[in-house]
Amino acid sequence: MSGRDPFCQPRRIRRGAALTLVFASVLVAGAATGALPQGVGKSAPDEARSAGAAGHHADVARAAEEAMADGKSPIQAAKRAVSRSGDRWGAVYSRGEYEEFEESLDGRYTGVGLWARSERDGRIEVTKVRAGSPAATAGIRPGDLLRSVDGEKTDGRPVTEVVSLLRGNATDAPAGTAVRLGLERGTRAWTETLRRAQLSTDSVTVRELAGRVTVIRVATFTKGSGRQVRKAVRQSPPGAGIVLDLRGNSGGLVSEAVTTASAFLDGGLVATYDVDGEQRVLHAESGGETTRPLVALVDGGTMSAAELLTGAVQDRGRALVVGSRTFGKGSVQMPSRLPDGSVAELTVGHYRTPSGRGVDGRGITPDLETDEDALQRAQAVLRGLASPS
């Protein structure tokens, strides 16, 4: 994936650096990159290598170098090294895959319109289907299991590899090429052949509800999504309460999550994170809207950058959080370039909310937990927040 997701410093973002929270357990299958938010620039791997992401990257690079010296595949050796390391979120991309990921952050991609994630038992579950996409036309639904792609079994594979199978090679698998999926729903197992299509991501959508409520839904944090949220806040009716709907948001560019936080905070801390033990901070810009009632709506599909944002507005007392416990992906990945030009994304640390809470493996507990009628409950909370005390 792509873009330039930067290292962050207090009060400003340093352009062109390489911080990435890779939320690789939820990906837009067939290259819908909003769900594979790597967010690093093309120069990022070299920068990250000098940024202190040392031992873990060095082991993978060494495996790739030794494979090249023996005339073997360096990328396969690197993948084996990542697998042996136990890094759940680590991944290795070919040069072409990485460049495609970068390019797709502009919001256009070739794919089938599936979002998927790796379950703890290794199975790949469909979490979301884009309306009007080839997957939707074929009747694929959230909760279906993806068992194979073009005959290759997906169980136990890193979800990044599954996405690569779905995407295919950019040259050999353009829009119109076929991909055969093995699927399972309950006791039913079947095969579906889809044709990849040119799709676009609508990462931010806005709608107005009765009772002076503006719902801003952020599906993923792709390039420009933070700016779109700030614009939506400015253009919402005066005095309207705001529901920030982060349900099913698989994460994305950290810089865009911070920009989104800046729409609702007047500066201050958004999160802290460590890189190989070195502590760093993310700050919001000043001047956000701090007076309107705000509810953040979350569920078990709310991940990583979306959890970072949720933790910030909750800890800072800016929003009440409604829904169900979030996924619990709070680790930081960084990229490094391998000898053959491929890229390894490896875990180097974890982030914490402003109050110091760790998210990884725990998630964020809403202030009001509800699994049903969450939006209606959020509206009720907004009415309460807007009532005179």
C-alpha cells in the first residue's frame, strides 16, 4: 500500500518518513487497499532501516541474502524467517506488490470488493462486501469463509498472501481477469468464479438524520480521509450532534487517523508508541471542533488506527463510545527493503492511548456496550448529551 504515512512528532507530521501501523488482519481482498493500510512512501523502506528497527529486520534480511547466495528465492526465505519469528502481523511483499499497495492508496484499485481478516484459528473470514462489486453480485456475504483462491488453500496463510492471490499480478491480472474462490457458509461449500474490476474506495461518507444528527462514517483511513472528516464537520448543520461511525474500520494511515482526531480535539496527545523501545508521541493539531456532542460508534471490526482514534477521543473526554469491544490490534510495523527489492513489514512496537492503555490483544471497551440498534443508541446518547444539565 502506499502514500507516505509519516513518523509523527509533537504538533507536526514529518513528511516522507515511514511509520506504519499495518492492520494486516483485515484487508480489502482483490486490492481494495483501504483495508490494507500500510501507508508508507516509496522511499520509506530505506528510511525505516536506519530508524532503529534493527534485529528483527536484520534476521529477515540475512535469510534473504543467504538464499540469494545459494541461488534460491530470497522472498520465500524471508517469508519463512517471518513465520519462524512468530510475528503475527509481519509480512513480506514483492517489489511489484508493494508498489501496487502504494498506488492504491489513491482510492482506485483492481479487485473483487471483499474485505477479509484472519481468524485466530487461521481461517480467512469475509468481513465486508462492497456494494455493486463482483463479490456482491455473486452473493458473497460477510461471515463467509474464504477457503481457497484459484485452487490454493488459504487456511493458515498470512492474510497478506491471500490478498496477493486475490489481486494477482498487476500485469497479468488486470480488470476483467478471472479469479476462482472456494467459499464456505455453514454447512455449504461452493466455488465462485469472479472477474476483477476497477473499483474505487469511498472511505468517508456523510448523512444527516432527523433530530440534528450528522453521521460521519469512516470505512478506512486512506489518503485524504482525515481532510474529508474535517470538511464534513465544518459543513454539518450548526449545533448538530455528530456520530463518528468507525464500525468495521480496519485501520489505515496513522497520519490520517491523527488528522481525524484533530477535527475534534484542540491539540494535545492522541497516542504514544514505541519503536524498538524508543518512546514517541502523536499529537493532534489545534483548532478542532470541541463543543458539539460526539459519539464514536465501534464494533469488533474496529481496528488499529481506528482504535487509536477511539482511544484518543475516549481518554480525552471528547466522546462517548458506543457499540461492542474493538478488535485489539495495537502493534506498530515498519518496512525495510530486502536485497532483491522486496519489502518486509515487521512488528517493532506497540501504541498506547493518552491514558496509557495498551490496545493490542485487549481492544477498547465502549462506555455503552450494545450489539443491537447501535446507531439508535448512539442517537439517544447524543440527545442526552445535548440536553441541558
